[in-house]
Amino acid sequence: MSDREHGFFWSAIRVFLGHFVPCAFGGLLTVQIPLLAFDPSSGLPSRLAIALLNGLLVAVIVVVVHRGRMRRLNRDVFPGRDQAYRLVSTGTGFLCGALIILIIKSPIGMVILTGLILLAIAFHIKTFLLHAGNLLRPAHFARIEDVLFLVTVFAMLLVAFTLVNISIDHVYTGFEDDPALVRDHAFTSLDTSLVDHLYFSIVVMTTLGFGDISPITPAARIAVAVECLTSYVMFALLLGIITRGILFRDEGAE
């Protein structure tokens, strides 16, 4: 079934899932800007102001990134309807930027965020496998654009797993205000920052495994196991596609 047959709703879901991971990650980065002007601990109005400002920042970034590339990005989702693609992608950016400050201190909110990220991960894995499968068919060989697309999806998953690790860590430390509900950290580093989580995901997905940060809770270990298995499969397919293309060009040159 083509995207045209899916209709507006499913096409919008596809755009939402495709943009959710980078927008959520961008929201974590840009939230430091409104925090310079507003104190979230001073009350709900301040938190709402931070959410609104951060949502606008992420939405503007989405518009700037897509500028000049709208028709190419939209050709398979909303054919001939660039405005629909712009509306959904920008709305996703605003939603992610606005919600991140409202849920980051809530364990329940982080659970919901984790669920959405897992849906986005499934979407990106499906996209990768479908594209890789087509390139591995007889008489199909990868162009540089195809390789760049697969690398982009791999990078997207790296960011997605970083967000999953952050969410799990926040869930396990989210009850620290109530001593009776304090839980252990999900990872061995007791002060794991955004950079640390990104570094850890890179180490895991590139199979380096230095061991300076490691999962210590069941949920974290399951997430890291899935991350490892996913990266193994994706690396194998990506290397196979690149090697196949090189051999084909060498045989053609002879």
C-alpha cells in the first residue's frame, strides 16, 4: 500500500515518527536557553513559559532545516501538498520542545516519552530494513545517496537510544523527593549528563564497550541489549551493501 493510499492520517503519523527523535533531542538541547530567563521551580506559569518558548525554538529550527528541501523530503509522503508536510513537521517540533520541560521531572511522563521513542525506533528500523532489503536484491546496487540515507537512519537510531537511556535513568531517579521511593540509578555513573548518555550510545552501537559506564538495572540492561543487537544487524547490512557496490564497480571496470 502506497503512502497516497494511506491517507492524511497515516502520512501524518509517518512524518511525526520520522521527526520525533531529532525534535525531542533538540528540545533537550534548546531547553537550556529559556531556563536562563525562567526558573521552573518558581511555579506552573514559569514552566509553561519555558515550554512555550522552547517549543517555538524547536519549531523554528525545523523550519530552517527544511527550508529549500521541502519538495524533495515530501515527495513520498504528501505528494503535491508541501504545506501539509510543513505543518506536521513544524507541529512535531513545537510539541516536542514544549512537552520536554513538562515531563522531564515526571516519572510517568518519562515512561510515556520512552514509549513514543520506542515507536519511533521501530519506525526507523523498519525504514532501514526495507531500504537495505531493496538494495540487496539482484541487480540493485547502492548509490552514494542510498548509503548516506542508511547512515542517516543509523545516526537517528543512535540519538533515539540515547533518549531511551536518558528516559530510563530519569524514571529510576524520579522519586528522589520521596526518600521512601528512592531507586538506584540505571547506570553506573551517578551523574550521567546528556553528553555522557550520547557517548555511551556511541560506544555501545560501535561495539567498543569501554566499560566506564554500564547498565545496572533490568530495564537499562534490556535497552542496551536491544541497542547492541540492532547495531550488529545494521552494521552487517550496511557493510554488505557498501562491499557489494564496490565489487560491482570493480567488475564493471574490468
